Amino acid sequence: MILTKSYATLGPKGNLGPFQFERRSPRENDVVIDILYCGVCHSDIHQARDEWGGSIYPMVPGHEIVGTVSGIGKGVSYFNVGDTVGVGCLVDSCRECPSCHEGLEQYCEGGMVPTYNSMERDGSTPTFGGYSNKIVVREEFVLKIDPKLNLAATAPLLCAGITTYSPLRHWDIQKGKKVGIVGLGGLGHMGVKFSQALGAETVVFTTSESKKSDALRLGANQVVLSKHEAEMQTHQNSFDFILDTISAPHDVNPYLQLLKRDGSMVLVGVPTKPMEVSALNLIFSRKSLSGSLIGGIKETQEMLDFCARHQIVSDVEVIPIQKINEAYERVIRSDVKYRFVIDMKSLS
Amino acid sequence: MILTKSYATLGPKGNLGPFQFERRSPRENDVVIDILYCGVCHSDIHQARDEWGGSIYPMVPGHEIVGTVSGIGKGVSYFNVGDTVGVGCLVDSCRECPSCHEGLEQYCEGGMVPTYNSMERDGSTPTFGGYSNKIVVREEFVLKIDPKLNLAATAPLLCAGITTYSPLRHWDIQKGKKVGIVGLGGLGHMGVKFSQALGAETVVFTTSESKKSDALRLGANQVVLSKHEAEMQTHQNSFDFILDTISAPHDVNPYLQLLKRDGSMVLVGVPTKPMEVSALNLIFSRKSLSGSLIGGIKETQEMLDFCARHQIVSDVEVIPIQKINEAYERVIRSDVKYRFVIDMKSLS
């Protein structure tokens, strides 16, 4: 067993604090990773505080993990000690169903295994995430990372990055397409960078005048204040694709009206309450409202390679793990540009 | 001008009764059609009674028209006197926008011209529909019909037929796919026939035990009582495509749960109130909720040719026009299998 230092919460109301536990010794196909950085995703907060229900305690959050391989099982062929690697939102899946065979493990029909707040496929061993100095993961769920990237700023690619990259690729975004990105937070700012790098005309929708200049700096061609009806009106029936990254309750209908015939709006934020959708908005121009969940392992590797080629990373604020509870409060206030990343050296 | 006998309503509360007016003499590209049969669509009732707002009176409803060409303009090359033809939901469009160029006139960006309860493209001449002995239509909006088909039963293909055929074709339904049809009325019964003819495994969802045997007779492989939760449960994550033909308020979420990953549910009924949609249902298997509106002229011709090859027509109850007000009441009570069709001989 591997004694592991980490930060955990013991219950829904508690702050995160130091926590020690043992990771399994590497099995034949396992990779041991010394964690360098771990991003802070809004879903960490929802789960730490049991806002989605069903949380498992103690909980070590974190699924935007970058580190260095420090050990490998006997059967591991794809990784060597010293490799720079990443782990995202899932650490296992059934590996047998059609979704797994198609490289879409996030939709595994047998049930994928989230990196934390879940049970392994044995049904009884809890998974612990990346707010930790080490993690042990099956090699099929480990990603290669170009060590020349800014590694702290690379960590959020493992969730915020792939969550926005995957739908842009699945809906075939490229030069000649007009793309809207709704919301400019951890997900939205990555959506802007990818849409721009894929060659699309990229328009950011935000409620904050103050985010305008930042959106343009990140690569947006235009910024629209979504509360400004006249401004919205000028974009009617003009978008091929709109990526909605907002998880707070909001009205999707004004955005559906901005889609062209056969256009698609895709939700990646997870509003917990049902949304009201006008059928007329869909019927009269054969529009679609869809959703997309992170991405598969193969596509996550493709995304990381794309980022290395295009020098794309996240905009981050690096913190020591001792500031994690304060960081949570700031995430809730949207007071971060655009992702907190924990420097795991601070654990020792 | 051509003096025309028809049935019209003079206001939202009135019954339909005899009405005479003049159709234009045929222009260069016009076809004059002696109407043989006209189907009764639920939307006729909504519009006659101004339930959607903006109705124009006097109103001659009817957009499921089958007749015989009795005259042609000098520039008409595609039709001859004596041809059996049809007219559906639209009689003109801008003919210049991308949608028109792609044969998707129903989505015309300049605004298509509905067959009745609308203005011609001049903005001032009202359009009058098919509850009439004659109609004059630009040849581009006239369809050829195989005279060997049962012509009364062919009339509903012009709206109920194309409305269900178009999405099944657009979403590429064929052998090997599992298709759900929600609702077994005028639209739904055509959806079953087309899905079956396209080779898909076809499952009908209905709330009425009494419709089970009819659904099977129409070609369904299975019938599911949608109120029966256990029965619904056995179909979880199994459908490639679900066509929702219901326009009354209803919950779409139980159907979204029946879709496979990447499956699509398409609305063709027009619920006037917003629907509640759970984002989780879309995100966790990349599902889509879409809408579809009738079909373009080219695809309507393709559908009519498909029907001639496969001997597909609608199940109809033929009535004289004097029974139209009674028929409306029966449509509202869903007391028709599955479409009323007016025999226009009854006008003379």
C-alpha cells in the first residue's frame, strides 16, 4: 500500500483539511503518479457539500490532475517512470460495452468510475481524487502530456478543457462556422480558446460588461451582453452552434432563437432544475438542443495533443492547498480568472 | 377570375358555411386544380378558431389537397391538363434564400406562404385553402400524384404524411434502427407506416389500451402503454429515434430516458406551452431534442413516390363538406381513425 497525504472533507458541512489514507499498490496495469497540480472544478464544491446528493465521505475531491509517473505495474507498456501525465474525470469503465469500444468511456453503459466520490468497479472500494500527493490509476485512463506545456495551467484541460473540446469536435466546428459560447467561466473561457483555434467565428455571451475585454483577449471575435435585447436581435438565425456552459438556472430560449436552421445548442453546464423549452423554437427551423458530458480517453488525448500544437492552456490562479476553502468561496462568487489550480508541493 | 365555391368561417366563434369568392386567373406559371379531396388537419381547427392568434377572416381552411389539373399558364411545362396532383401546406416562398435553394421551402428565410390563413408574397392578397372546388397555385408548389393511389386516402399525405416522413428521412431511419412513435392520431399513424416501410423496428407509445390492436395492424412491432412505468423501464436506453406527434401538453422526459446514447427525439406536434426538459437527460448520453416542420417540395414529391411504390396511404373517413363542423368536434375528441377527408363532389 502507498501512504498518501491529501485534503478531504468528512461531511457535507465541513471544510477540507489534511487527511491520510492508503492507495493500492500498483497492480499489473497500474500507473503510480506523483501529483504536481490539481485544478479546482465547481463540481468539486457541489460534491464536497453533497449538493447533488449521494456523496461518499471522507471525500478527496479533484479530477484535473497533472503529475509525473513514479512507478508502473509489470504489464504497463505505454508509460515509463518520469513521464508527464494527466488524469481526468474517470479512472475506469466496463471496457466492454459499445460506448467503451468506441472510445466513449464517459458514456459507459456498465457505468464509468469517476475519479472521486464513487466506488471502484468492485462496488466497495471508494475512489479518492487529486487533492493528494499521489494517485494510482489503470494505464488505459492515464493521458500523456507534453512536458513543455505550463503544467499548472494544463491541469484544467482534463475537465474544463475536454468538456468544451469534445462537443466542438463532435458537432464538427471549423472555419466557416459561427459559434456562440454562453458564459465566461472555467468552461466558457476554454470554449472560446478552442472555438477560435478550430477557426470558427466566435461570439461570447455574458451578463457582465466587465468581462467584455477579457473575452476579446481570449480570442472572441465579438461579445454580446445577453441582457441587451437589441444586441441579441442582431444575431437572430445566424449561429451554427451554441455551447452553453452555464449551470445556474437560465432561459435557453433566447439562444435557441439565435441558431440557424439545423443549428445545435449544446449544454455542458448541469442545471439541476428542469429548463423550460419552447417547442416552436425547435420546430420552425429544425433546431436541436443537446447535451454533452466531458469526453472519452482517446479524445482527451487528442485534445491534449491539440493544445500542445496550438499552445493552449487554461488561465489559472495557482494556490497552496491550505487556501482551498477560501478558493471554494471565491469560485462560488465567480471571483476567479478562470480556474484555481492547487500546487501540490504545498502538501509536503 | 375564377368563381370558386367553398366553405369558410367568418370569425373565431363561427361554424364553417358556404362561401363564394374569386381565385386569380392563372398567371404564366400557375396551375388550376379542380379539387377532388381535402383532408381535415387539427391545425385547421386551431386556425379557424384563432387558437394560435392572428387568424385572417374570412378563412377557407385546408392544406391536404388532391385534385385534377383543369388549366395551366403559358409557362407551365411540368404539368398537363388531366394530371392528378396535390397541394400541401405551402403555396409559395421567396425561392431565393439558402433554404429555398436546398429544397427546404418550409424553412424559407424570407417567409414561406401557407396555403391558407396567410398573405401572398405581395403582402395583401389573402390565401384560401382546400375546402373549395378549385385552387390556383404556382407550379413549383404542385406535386404529382400517382392516379392509381386511393386519392381520398392520399390527401392527408400532403401534411400528416410529409410531417412524419421528413424527420424519419432526415435522421436516416432504416433497417437496424429502433424507432418510437409517440401518439397514434393523424400524424402518428402515418409515422408508424413510414417507419415500418423504411425497415425500422417500430414501437408505438400510447395512453389508450384500446389503440393497441390498431397500432399492430398499422405495422408496429410493439405497443407500449406510456403510463405503465415498468413497461417503459424495459425500453430504457434502447431507441435510436423517437418521433413525438402529440401537441397536447405532456412530459417528454420519460421518452428522453428511452433514447440510446446519441439518440434523437423529434417534436412534430406543436405544444403551445413551453415544455420542461431535464438537462441531465440530454447531457449524460449526448441526446438531442429537436423539432421538424412539414417538409420541402422536393421531399414531398419523394414521399408521394415512396407511397406509390409501397402502396401507403392514410386511414381515412370520407365526409361530405356539410359535415365539417361535426367532424371538427370529433377531431377534438380524437374520435377519428385517423383522418377526415372531405369529398369535394359534395360542394356542387
